[in-house]
Amino acid sequence: MSFKALVLSSFLFSTLLAVTALGVDWTDPSYDVDEMFHSGESEEYVNPVGAPTTPQEARKLQENKSTLNWTMPSTLSAGGKSAKESREEAESTGETQTVATAEEIAAPDTEASTAQTETVNVQGNWFFALNDSMARELALTLLQDEGNVYGSGRIREGNSSMDVAVSGTAAGSDVKLNLVSTSPIIEYKLNLTVDQDLAAGEYRASSAGGESWTGWAEGQKTA
């Protein structure tokens, strides 16, 4: 019985050697002796370092990989602007454009207003007719410094006349003149509207004795 077992063992060992010999590439010189004799043997698989060892760990690792990375790249964060800064810049630009547009719209109106309020030039010689209860004539020589008017003149009533000093203002087409005589003391206040070389308006006169009267003045620039 033991002899049969020995024969069977020898047969199995010979078969194993034959199988091993068939699994070796005898034409490849890179094989060493150990690789030739162990090439037919199965090797145990070892996980790489850091690799998951179970399906659960592999699934968890895959879920972590799928998470989005919201970190802003350095190329953007270095020179980029926040949403608040961008909004403030846009609002600032819109305000600048709005101011510029308003100025452009207002420019023609401003020019027209300036043209309308340009102060008249009354410098020169004027002759007026003063009409109230009596007819009087007024001759004036006026000087002007922007809105200030001053000068001298003479009022004639019948065969008599008296000298007057003149002061006043001019704004736009409106001219206000104060005439004062010293002998007798009489003050004339003229509120005139001037249109080129013509002027007209009401006046009020008062004397040192307390008398006062009103009238209408019409005049023309003679030089």
C-alpha cells in the first residue's frame, strides 16, 4: 500500500514539474532561476499604498472626488473685483453719464438764459420827456460800469432849468435812475425799460417841502 502511495506521489511531482516547465519562457534571457521556477505560481494581489481596501471606502472616496472645488484661481482673485466693487463702479459710471447728459441738456438753456439777461448798455447821451401835471424836458449824460450807472444832467421847466446828479443800476433791460437836484432840492426816481436806443417808464418825484407826484417818462439815446 505504501509502495503505491510512493509511486502516486512521484507521478504527481513529475506532472507538476512538467506544468511548471511549460509555463516558463525559456527563450527570454531576462528570467533568473527563481523566476523560471516560480513563474507558473499565482501571486497574491496587494493594494497600492493609499488605495481603498473595501468597496465602501472606494465609494466614499469617489463621492469626495465629485465634490466641486469653489476656490477662486489665483489669476482671478489677484486682479479680480468683488460683486460689490463691480456694482459700485457701474453705478458710478451711470451717475457720471447722467450728470454729463444733464449738463449737455442744460447747456442750451443756460446760453439762452444768459442771452436774455444780458444787461443793456445805456452809456451815452439821452433826451427824455417828463409828463405829469406839467411838461418837463430832461437831458442826461450817462456812464456805465457793468450794472452800475452814474452821470449828470439838466431838467428844464419852461424858462428855468436845474442841474441833477444821476446814480442808478441796470439789470437786463431794466434801468433804475435816481436824479437829485440841489436848488431846489427835488428827487426823481425813474423805473425804465430799455429797448436798444429807446427807454420808457414811470417815475415818482418828491420835493423837500413834502410834495410828491408821479408821471411818465419817454426817452431816446442821442449819442
